[in-house]
Amino acid sequence: MWSCMAFAADKVVSFSFYGKDVQVRFDTSRRVKVKSGTNGELVKCLEWLNDATFETSEDCMRIKKEMNLSDWAYVQFLGKFAEASLGKTNEAVLLMAWMMDVSEYNVGICKGRGGKVQMMFLTDAELTNYHPMESFGKIFYAYEDSTLTTFKNYQRLSTVGNPVSFRKFGDQKFGVEPMDPITVTSKKNANFSFTFRFNKYMVDFFRNVPTYLYNNDPLQRWVIMAQTPLEQYMQNTLIRDMKQKVAGMCQQEAIQQIMWWVQSFDHVNDGEKNVMLSRLVRDVLGLKVAFICYPANTAIAVSITDADVRGAYVVNKGRHYVLCDASYAGGLVGQENPATTGQKKILTLLDQ
């Protein structure tokens, strides 16, 4: 727990965020209520928040750093904090927007349905499950009402600030609550079988991430997910067990067994399979991996260092990367999916 126990209990807000108990200093004793959302009410509330949130902003930014929160996780964190502090009220929306502003994000406020105050935020991506609204020449989205199409009295809290980015999620330090165990057995090798558990809090977070697009390209989402580190909990369980299983195998054989295992997942789409394969090859074998986007498909390519492997490959800066495609059922290392043969490839070298 991140503690502020040196401060009076009535000036500390305690709540849980993705399995972590947190405390943030915030004094609500001089709370200014916003009933109808008039300009006068908004100004008075923002003046109160300006005076009341110096220590609050310190705590929020510290927790963001300690939990290594991505932009979207931090947005959710501030929303959770605001609700824990002031309930589901207009004041809570203003508190969240104010904290977003002092955290150097580009936000504003407006009146939406039924006169409810809404926080509007700017992103560096297109959110396909939020309705876009234009103001001051930029596209904003309403945080609490993704279908909001009209608004009144939009006000920017500042003329500068960063957009909320979905380009990087990082190794976020959520709590751990193992879900029910899952056993996946390779359809090609019954001995290549693992029982593991996902972390509920990590799954919940990614379920709460909006569907986003960069440059109108849906495949870029898979590149971003492939760059996301596997949390320590999974490193200590599944990755540990898989390293033991492939010990003694050459790199090609190990990649082949891992790829067939990934292909054995049910209810996982093709993009997710290649994201999984790219992560496992890096974490289990420590090899360099590139993610490949075709016009409508994905694959990966691996730099195999212990032997010359025949088959399809790509070259980047003089290094050969052998093609592997977990979405090609039964495919072999170095075998290109016939559906993508001859198509343009966009190559992205992934972080280790």
C-alpha cells in the first residue's frame, strides 16, 4: 500500500485500483457543489480545486510512477480517485478534469445530456467506440459518455497539454489475482502442455482499453500489443515452465513447438496469436523478433542464431529473420502463409 498515514484520516482518500490499495491526500471540507453547471458554479469549483489539490497532484503523480501506469490506466486511476472522493457528481468530473490538466494532459469540460458535466479528452489515436466531437479544431471524446454527440459550453482548462496516448502500455504494476487455471496442449505434441492462470486485474485492464486506430490501420494495434511486456506474474509461472520444457532444444525446434502450442489456443484471433508468439519467443528464448503487417494479416520473423534455417525470411540491416506465422494452422518455421505470399510487408523490430 502507498501510505499517507502521517496526515489526518479525513484528508486522505483510500481506494483500490486494479488490486492495489492506494491513498491520496485530498481535503473535501470546503467542497463546492456544482448543481446546474452554470459558469459561476464551475469557476468557483475550479478555484477550490486550485487551492485544494497541491498535495493531491503530488500523490497522484507518485503513484503513476510507482505503478508504471500507462496513459489510459492513469486516466482510469484519476476517474476512480475522483469518484471515491466526491461520488458520481459534477464536482467529481471537475476534479478528474482538473487533475488531468495539472498532469499535463489536454482536456476540457462541457455540459452533456441532462446538463451533466463531462470531461473531454484529446488522444493521439482514433477511438472507434467513442463518438468524436470537434472543438477548437481538435477531436475530443467524452470520458463518461462515449456516445455523446452534442454538447454545450465547452471550456478548455488550458491551451497546452499532451494527448492521451495508446502507443505504449509498459510493465504496469497491478495487483495479482489468479483466474481459474487453463490447460493448453499442443495439437502437434501432447507433451508440450502447460497449465497456467491469467491475472484478473491485467485482463480487466485490457478489457477496459477502448478500440483504437492509428493512421486508420487496425493492424497497428497488434504491433503495440506485441511491444507490451509480459507482467512479472506470468514470467514467474508460464515463462518459467516453458523455459524448462524447451531446454536442450535447438532454436528452430523450440520456436516450432511454441508456435504449434500457440496455434492450439481456442477463441484467440490471428492477430493475438502472433502477438503471443512474438512475446514467448523473446521471453523464453531471448531472440530478436520482428512483427510483420501485411495488408490484412500479421506474422513474425525471428533471428535464429544457432543454425542456418532454410525457408522464407526477411532482411533488416544485414540480419536475417526467418518467417513464422502462428495464424497459419500447422505452419512450419520458415514457411510463409500462402494467403500472404507476394504481399507488401511492413516490418517493425520489437523490443526485447
